[in-house]
Amino acid sequence: MTCHKACEAVEYMKKNLTSVHPMWLEPLEVPGGDRQSPIDISVRKSVFDPNLKPLVAQYDPRTCQQIWNNGYSFLVEYDDTTDKSTLRGGPLEDQFRLCQFHFHWGENNDWGSEHTVDRNLYPAELHLVHWNADKYALFEEAVMEENGLAVIGVFLKVGKTHEGLQKLVDALPAGSVVEFTKFDPSCLLPESINEYWTYAGSLTTPPLTEAVTWIIMKQPIEVSHNQLAVFRSLLFTSAEEGVQKSMVNNFRFQQPLKDRTIRSSFTPFL
Ligand SMILES: [Zn+2]
């Protein structure tokens, strides 16, 4: 059996423990553990569900507030005190509010995404994080609960410069927080948002709670090598004082699918 890029990346990371962020060196409390993320999406084994509805993402750019470098990634944060930027439809029964988006990426273009499709890695993956505002009062409450979160995952592949992303790239902070406003996150969605896979999973960073309905876009977006290079020029916070490391390989290793079904909104073989 040949080793795919995904397991090559894992082997590489294991051999280079220095590139593991201190966040992962702490003992982790994983609740349950039967529906962890990320996972590999096997196209052949995913099940077409004709009942999956069109996805409705309505984002108000005026709710965009700031970029926060949290030392592991950077988060573009949105005002989620009202229903101004919302996600509904698709596999969701309720209305969810956008609170932030962020990316995961590798040290080169061979890996970086958290999810894979038939074991194929992308150089980066975007996560748009929403919480269930119909059922819960706060993000902090929703994150601990069943059906609390809905995360859209979008793969990034290397190609032409992404005009929408460039506004963000230009603003990427040297410091920990910078003001960043009027950014419409729908510019980062692929053209066909109604072709997606969905499954029940977890956050991929602590607390790793199994609160997430994942919606993974089939179609990647194109960004340039230079745009990803700016991501890689950011710095991790380090456990050791004064040691600065490039912010790269900020993805979690893949988790077993266990007893879960991945549903698709489209028929792969037509
Ligand atoms: Zn993420």
C-alpha cells in the first residue's frame, strides 16, 4: 500500500515535534470521542441525501470587527449579538450566527488542510464558525452543547490571486489585535455553495467538543502562493520565552470516522 501525502505529512510532523504548537503538548480532555474531527472524506462512501436543502448564508459586512492573532491562527471576528450575519438551510434545522472565521495551513503547498478528500490534502482550509442562536444565548454555551455549532469548511488551492482574500492579507497583523471592518466573508465561499458534504463532528482545537455540524464545500477556492506565504510569515506564540516560530502546520491530525455517515448534497457519479 502506498503512503499518501496525508500520512507523509503526519510522519513528517511526528519526526519534527518542535513544529507542534505548545497547545497540543497539554493533556487534552476529549469528551466522548466518537465523533472527532477532522476526518478524511471518502467520496465513494459518502451518501447522497436528496433531502439536504440549499444553504443560505447571509452575511452583513458591517458586523466584521477585528483580526485577532491568538498565537495558533488568526481569527477574523464578527459581532454576533444580533441575527445580522447568519447561516441556515443545508443540513441545519436552526439559524446560526457567524462569530469568526480562520484558516489552517501548512509550511508548504503539499499539506495544511485538516479535512482531506480521498486522502488528498489541500495547502489550507478556511473555517467559518457559526453558533446556534435559536437554541443558545451565547457562543460559550453553544460550544458545549449538541447541535451548538455549524462550521463551513472551504479548501484553498494554489492558483491565481484571490481578490477578496487580498484585503485580509494586506491587513494581517504584526500585533495581536487589529481593527478590521466591512469584510464580506461570502467572498471566500466557492461559486457552488450547494455542493457540500456534511457530517457530525467536533472542534479541531481545544476544547474539541462534539458540538459541530460540519459543512465541507466540494469546490475549493483559488489563492496565490504569495497569499499563503503571508500566512506563513506570521508567528506562533511559543512556550519558550523569546523563541519565535513561523505560524505553520496549525492543523489537527485526522481522527477515525467510527460509526458516522458523511452525507453529500450532490450525486458524485452523474
Ligand atoms: Zn478551524
